[in-house]
Amino acid sequence: MTREQAAERLRASGLPDVAAETVVAHLEGADEAGKHGHGLSRVPWLEQLLGGERDPAARPERTERAEGYERWDGRGALGYLTLAAICEALIDEPPERARLVVATSCFPTGMLGAWARRLAEAGLVAVVTATSPRRLPHPSGGAPLTGTNPIAIAVPSTDGQPVVADVSMGAVTHGDVLSGRARPDELVPFGGPHAHKAFALAAGVELLVGALAGPEPGAVVLAARPGFDPVPGFRELAGGRRLPGDRGR
């Protein structure tokens, strides 16, 4: 599917032009990063969401604002649009020191590393995490208890290359299942015999975001001004090895 075809299909599902372009740009960026489960292959699934639980006419809204805290309500919009609006607001008016942003009704959120990178490229240290519908079971089995609940951390650097770590707690992603790259029964905490560690992180994120954003899938963003630049020294220690989020390597 081409970018133009994807945009046309999303517009046909009711998304305005600007919103459709925002979503397609994120999907295309995921494909370019090799994260095809988050790429343009998701368009048919997004069409289903826009025909059901997501409102193509909805617009995310900032409902609370202070220097160190903001609260946003997705209002039923695609989570991509809520996180795009949050990133734009943080970049336009960055925190003096740090700001915690809580987003309710924020789903789907896509490749979290892309949002964290966007903030890092604007000079902010960023942590982004989000929940999703329950998909991961306990390592011992049973019904799904948590979402795949990724965490992304991005650290800017004076060398112009932020480090961006983005890890989902699933052995595969829901996008991999949607695109046929993985079976539904492979959607379990990663780690094999050590899957309890991934499950612990997934449970922690599930409850953290739930405590701050409520029962619906939501997102939490922490953005802060850096006081130091540890990246160049870390790259030197790595001896030219690829670091998380490096492009063109």
C-alpha cells in the first residue's frame, strides 16, 4: 500500500486531511524504521476502529495545565493524534524543568519511540509509555491480564544523534499478529524462561497508567530539560557499535 492510498482510505473513513496525513506519516516512519507491524499494514485495522470505537471527527483536548503537569483527553480520537498534539504542545512551550503529561482515552498510540524521538530532537529527555487492550497473559497462562505496554526513552545529544530505546513487553507485537507475521498464541511476555521479568514491567505499566489515566487505554509522557549530555561518552564506550534508535547503521 502506498502513502497516497493509505491517506485516501483514512480520509474515506472520516479523518480530515490533516489528521489523515499525521497518521500516515507515523505509519510510514514505522515502516522506514523496519517496524512493519506498526506501519502502513495497520490501515485496514484503523479503518475498523474508525468505523467503531474511535471517532474520526474527535479532537484531543488539553483539560488541565500547570508548569509541571498536564492532562489531555483523547475524546475518542485515534491515539496517534493525541500524542502528536501533546508533542507539539511540549515543543512549542517546553517545561522550565520537567512536565508530566497524562492522556486519557489514548489508543492506539503506535510506535512510541517515534514520539519520544520527536521530543529528543527538540532537546528534551523523554519517557513515553502507554497501555492497550489486555493482550498478554501471565507467564503461567490464563486469560490476558495486561497490554503489551511499551516503554520508550529518548535522550538528546549535542552530537545530533539521540539515543532512543523502545521496548514492548510482548514477544511479538499486536501489529505482527494483525499483519500475519505472528500467530495470536505468540503474543506472550518476552523472555522465555525469564518471561516473569517482562510481565512484571507490563503489570507495572498497566497499573501506573491506570492509576493516572483511568481504566481506558491511556498514555503517560514525561519530558524534561537535560542537565548533562551522557550520550557522546556512552557512544565512545560502545566502540562504534549500534545503539538503540541509531539510523542508517
